[in-house]
Amino acid sequence: MPPYLLPFASWLLPMTVMSKIILPRSYFSRPTLTVARSLIGKYLVREDKKKIIAGKIIEVEAYVGPQDKACHASKGRTARTDVLFSPAGVAYVYLIYGMYHLLNVVTEREDFPAAVLIRAIEVDGLLIDGPGKLSRALHIDRSFNRIDMTRGEGLWLEDRGVQVPRTRIGAFPRIGVDYAGAWAKKPWRFRLIGNEKL
């Protein structure tokens, strides 16, 4: 059992048998780069009144602290970025270009602004590539901002027992952050590689 699940071992057994474990706060409380890399192969789950959609995570990006010039919190704590200072596991959803919602999950300790952006998922063999397309497909909007993704209500992340070898996780510069100078070159975008569909 992964170390982040040990505190929950007594009640996770039934869920482990089903191979569907909702990721707890302790999972997201770890260093952001660790969380980001480990999210490859996990599942993003969206539940509404009609159905449940689950997509395997294919690509993510990490944003780490106020010193990271690509992180929204690099210019301080504002009404928009306040959510980044929340406890780990909380959703940060924001709008860009007036039309695309982007989903992030807050990481590390409370009051340290860091998060992982979910960039691509695979649903029933179909690749949904791009954070804006992902949110449209799963009907994620600003109403999900600040929800606790560790509660398993509406929107959450699951471990379904998929083991992804480290050699199949590529590390690349983040996209669309040229304004961040040297920080734009950090290889903090992680993507599943070695699949002809991707």
C-alpha cells in the first residue's frame, strides 16, 4: 500500500478490493512535483445527476510556490489566487480567454501556493487533449472552484490500480508560460508516453 494511504488502511480495504480509491488529502499534501508525476495513470471522475464519467490522466503540469514565475501566486495573494493557499486536495478552477475553464488541484501544505493543472485525459479510448477541452467535456466550470476533491462528491480523483512505469512518463517544459522567463523552461509538464494514440 502506498505510504500516503497508510493512515486510512482500516477503511480502505473494501475500496482496495474494488481497485477504486478516492485520493485522500495526504496524497496531495506531498511535494507538488511528486504529486504531479504520480497523477499520470490516475483517474479524474466527474459525477452529475445523470452519469459518472471517468478519464485516465495523461498529462499534467506543476506550479510550485510564489517563487515560480509561472504560478498565479507569484504576484501575491489576491481574491483570484486565494484558493491556492487552501488545504491540499481543493480544486482551483479559473477562466481564460473568456471561454475555457482550467482545472487544478491544490498541493502541499496550507498557505503555500502550489497546484497541479490537469491537461489531458483518456475516456473510453478517446483522448481529450487540452485543459479547456477537458473541462468542456466533463462540464467543469467555476462552480467547482474551491470544492474539496477528497470528499468524492461531484468531482474527485481515483487510484484504480494502474501502474505506470517511470520510463513511460515524459517531462517537458510547461505550455503557454513564456512570460515566466527561466521558469518557463522547467520540465514540470508530465505526460504519458509510448502509446501510439497519444
